[in-house]
Amino acid sequence: MFWIENEPLIFSGVKGDFRNALINGSAFQRELDAFDRLINPLRLHAAILRKNLEKGDAAARKALRVVEEELKTKAAGFVVSNTSSPAAAYILSVYCVKWGRAFSFD
């Protein structure tokens, strides 16, 4: 994901490979990149566990719950640590439905 602001930006990419293009110069983009670095390893682990679930791996279900809880904790921690950030507001807007009303930042 990327964000474009009304300030000087540097776009680096290859024709036909927009998904892997880099955009630098935006404070908001740097915050989103920091968030992605924090949770992408967990997202990858969860994706692997979901594939194992499809293969009938019973242990993967329990491991997936643990990884998803850690994802939620890290994402919420990022929001709490960056309360005045537009990136935190964006992340909260994306995850709030999945977290539900029962989730608290206490």
C-alpha cells in the first residue's frame, strides 16, 4: 500500500511491476512502512498457517489463533504509540471492524 501527499515525493519502479514500486518522501508513507515492517512477518506466518488449515492440519488452527492475536496486539500497539498520526487513524479504520467492540486498548 502507498500514500501520496502534496509534497515532494520520489517514485521508483519498473514498468509493469507497479506493486513493487517504492514511493519515498512522505511522512505518512514512512509511518505505514514502519507498520508494515512490524506486522508483515506475522501476516506471512498467518497465510502459511491458513494454507496448512486447508490441508487438514489441526495444529495450524491453534497456531493461527495465536498469530492473529499477536497481529491484533501489535497493530493496536502501533495505534496507541502513534495516536496523533494519520497512519494510526487509517490503521484503526481498517482493523476496527475485525477487532469489534469488545476489544479495548487498556
